[in-house]
Amino acid sequence: RDVACDWSSDVCSSDLFLGLSSCATAPNKIADHKVYADEADALDHSGDVLRFAVVGNVRAPVPVLDKAGRKGATEGVNAAIVSDLRKRVDRKQLDFVALMGDNVRWSSTKEWKVFDSLWQEVLDGETVPTTEGYRIPALPVIGDVDSRNDKSLQGVYGAFPEVGVDIGHARVASWYSFDVRVEGTIWRMIVLDSNKDRLGSRWNEQLYWIPEATEGRFDHVVVFMHDPIVTLTKGTEPNVDGAPMELIDAVEESAGLMKIRAIFSAEPHSTEIFLPSGPLGEAHFTAGGGGAPAETQERWGNGDALGYGDLQLEPLFDLALQNEFDRQAGAQTFPDEVIDHAKASGTWEGFTAAYDARYFPLYGFWMAEIQGDELRVAYEQYQPDGSFKEAYHIKLVDGKWRPKG
């Protein structure tokens, strides 16, 4: 049976079973969802633009403290994200959704049914939608919470039966790759599993597979993995266990220099972009989503441990956030200390500037468009009224990232 849960700790629990065997997952009782591509597929996109959304942390909401210190919930954000994506699907402006992990609070049949009820109007799958119109496939990425109480990922494979590489012995891996040709340019999409601790011996299997995933002809590489190499959010560790960087180093070693163009991640509960290697290097994107409580976002920090020296949000992205912060601060009358913190002024002069998540949560998602050799990625920022607006975009043109706030 599904058990009651302690939402304050976001951990499955039970008076009798303490969140162990009673958090059972039955894959045959979980609705199937179509996956955009199988391992080693070579897709020829029919249109001149490939469009996909990158969304992270869409698990059901947990209680958070509001501005007055009272418990509330973020339930409106996920619904708003899905509603916005539904409109894009109806306009045929979306080809798939990259779900960057932490899709459920823990893996159980009940939790995956909640996931299905949230996404049934957008994702193509077994559940009959309540409205007419198009549905699109998903690009699933495995997060650490998706495997909570389910190390063998029965819930993930129940929801996405086609996901992953076949590695024999009745096992399916949580990593895969495929190609998409857009106007003659081949983009290799590589989905990786950054949860080194859970994978155990499978971690080496994934590393051994990476050279195979980078064989053949392709022009650019886009990587999707749950944990980021780089983050400046308060509460999330960058490059956890060294795993994300180990994976990217392995891809770069096999694929060649300057092939990786973008790395999408999602563990932090915020939205970020970094160009730690400059405009000719890879762009690191964090997709904050909206289910988990937002984390305060620092604007700069020390990246020495990652080999990057001084680290900062991409400057024009940060400028766009500053402009939006000022607008919301004026409309909602943010406290002086919150404003000082965001600008490292007044009582915060000399300290690291940061956007306080209680007042300025960086919820939302990234919208990506591929056209030939070009990749455009835009931040769709969640607004206090429940709408979204494009706050920033960056474009890869002639091998160089060109941001625009």
C-alpha cells in the first residue's frame, strides 16, 4: 500500500514500516509515457526548427515557509508550467519535454500516478487525456529523488518503459544517447545518470559506454544530467561526489574538444546559466522548475575547487534578473535587507550578493530551439501573477555563445 508521508522532510514515512517496504512501486500499475528517442536512434527532424522545453524538479509540492514564516506550498507553479507548455503544444511549438529528474517525491505507485495526472495533457502516453489536441514525448533524466526507496528504478521504467540502454541480464541502464538531424546538422543528445552513489558498479558500466555513445559522425553534443558541475544556489553542492565532472570529462575525451555545446542539469532549486570557459566553451544551464522549495541564488562565488577560479552568473542573465528584481521589488515593496542582499549594498556591502528565494524565487524553465548549427535557449521566468515571460536568451552562433538580456 502507499503510505502517509512527512511533507516537512520530503521523505516517505510510515508508523509501522518507517518508509521501507511499504513504499512499494508496481511498474505495471504506472501509466506508460512515450520517450522521444530510443538508444542510438538517428532521427531526421521534419521541420526547420527543433523545439524542446527543459524542466526540473516537478515533483508534487512540499510545504515551505512563506514570507511571514507560515507553512505554505508551491502547488501553483507546476500547474502553471504544465499549462504554459500545453499552449505551446497546441500551437505546435514544442517537440518534446526534457524532464530533468526529481519528477516525484519518492518512487511509489501513488507518486507516479500523481506525476501522470500532472502531465497527462502534455505528454503522449497511456492515460487518456481530458482534452483534444496534440501530445508530445518526453526526454526523461533520472534524479536522485526518483530512486528514493526504489534503487532498481522500477517507477522510472514503469513510467518510461523505453528509456535507457539495454545492458543485459534483464537490466536497463539509466543512460542513453541519440542523434537528431536538423537542417543537415547532426546534434548528438547524451543523457547521463550522475547519481554515482546509487549506481554502484553500474557507474563503471556507464563510463565504459561513453566511448560508444560518442562514435560516428556528429556536429554538436548536448548533455542532459541531473546534477550540475556548477551551481551558486544556497543548499546544493556543486559537482557532488565529483561525478558530474567525471562524466563530462569522459564525454569530452571521447567526443573531442569543442563538441559539447550545452549541459543541462536540475538538482538546484533555482535557474542558472554559466559560461565558465568563456563564450567559445560549453554553457551550463540549471533548470529550477517549481515543485521543490526555491533556493536562494548567489550571483557570484569561488570556483577554484572546480578549476574555474572566480565564478559568476552569466553577466547579461544576471542583469536581466536585476531588472526583474527591481520591478518586483517596487511592485511588492521588498524589505530593505532583501534589496541590500541582492545588490551587496547597505547591510550586505562587502558580502556576496544573492536573490532571496522567499521574495524572488527563480522558478520557471528553459526553452531551447535548434536550427541548423544554431542553438537558442531562453529563460521563461515565473511571474507573481502565475504567468511566464521570456526574461533572457542566449544563442550559439558560429560556435560562439551570444547572450541577450
